[in-house]
Amino acid sequence: MRKNKVKEMMKAGSPVINGWLQIPSTVSTEVMAHQGWDSLTIDMQHGLVDYTNALPMLQTISSTNVTPLARVNWNEPGQIMKILDAGCYGIICPMVSNKEEAEKFVQACMYTPSGYRSFGPVRGLIYGGSDYGKHANNEILKLAMIETKESLEKLDEIMSTPGLDGIYIGPADLSLAIGEEPGFDRDKSTKAYSEILRILEHSKKNNIFAGIHNGTPEYAQKMIDIGFNFVTIGSDQRSLSAVAKSVVEKMKGASKKEESKAY
């Protein structure tokens, strides 16, 4: 089976630079896939992408050596299994709040005896290889999002879930959960930043990977420097908007920029 480059990198101590796809287009996917990202995550939660868009986007990513991942819209076994069957090599699952939900997520990604994933990988065999079924449990990356009030109270029970590779922080929902305004790149003075550090500390204690979504490359580098293994910077939609806005402002006159509070 094709090795999961993202898992191999993190095990070797190399940070993964992850791109984020919200636009349901093979053209924008192809552009992103040729920019040197280690992995690209198809956002099926807050992006505009559904399964019929995601499949050709996965095929497009597969024309490069970029590792294809997806964030599903919920901890729903059917959706998780179907996107894995389509050749996705890792799942980011939102709103995982406790051990039971973490176990449900992980087991949906794994074949028996470790889980209850139904067998029928279809395109997974094409992308992963003919021995996909023998090795998929180990190669598929499984990241649970820590972003709810309950999850902050149950970090160790979530992170000790057998088969869970790591956690992923969504700073916007995390901020909302603790009563702060949503956004990325939280300042050191915020409670959200303190919680980010605490989540990272628990991930290290449980010997699992830690990922986080960032608004800027500078902040992402800071997160790498403090110990995060996996960093996402913005998204295709935000990159397109930022560059277009910069061009227009230079031509028409600068206006005060407002920080985006969404993916």
C-alpha cells in the first residue's frame, strides 16, 4: 500500500504544511496541488464541497505527490467511510467532545477487528494499492478536532483513544466555546491561546500528533516552533480573496483591512 507521507513526516519530526480546499473545483484544486503543499484537506464541513465535488478533487490531487485529506461535516460513519473509499488518506473530524465520540470516529476509519468500517474501498484500491485492506488501518490519518467546551474538560480521555493519531484545533469554534470572539491567530493575552497551549501539552503527554488552523504563515511558524506537527494556513478561498483585494486596493487606494473570522 502507498505510504501516508503525512504520517511518515510527523513520525520523523518534520512539520506538515497543509493546504485547505473550500472551492468545489478541479481547476482550483489543481492549482493548489502544484504549489508544494505536503497535504491538501478538502473541507466538506464549512466549504462548498459535497461528495460529487470531492471525488474529482481527490483524483486531481492524485496527479501530484500531495497527500489527500478531508474534513467531514460531522462524526457520521457513512460519510467517513465513503470518502475513505474514494481514496482519501486521512480524516479530520469536527466537534469530538468525549471518549465515546472519539472511539466512534476512529472505529469508522478502521476495518475489523479494530473498527467497524465496511469493506469496499473502490478507488482506495486504485490510489492506495491492491493490498489496501491489509494496511489501511495503519496508514489512514485520524485527527479529532478539539473545539467544544466538553472536549476541553476531557482531553486525556479523548487523546488516549486507541487508534487516534492526533488532534486538530479549530481556533474559531474553540474561541466560541470559551466565550471569546471567533477567529484565528489568537493573541497570547486571550484565554483561547492558553487553551491552545494546554491542548498541545496534553497531546504531547499522550504521544499523539497536534494540528492547528492558522490565518497567516507567520503565526503557523510560531505554532511549529512551540511543538505543533501539522499546520494549515488559510484556504484557497481566502488566498484568492486576499490577493485580489490587494491588487484592487493598490489600484483604487488602500482601505483598512478587517481580519477574516471564517475559514
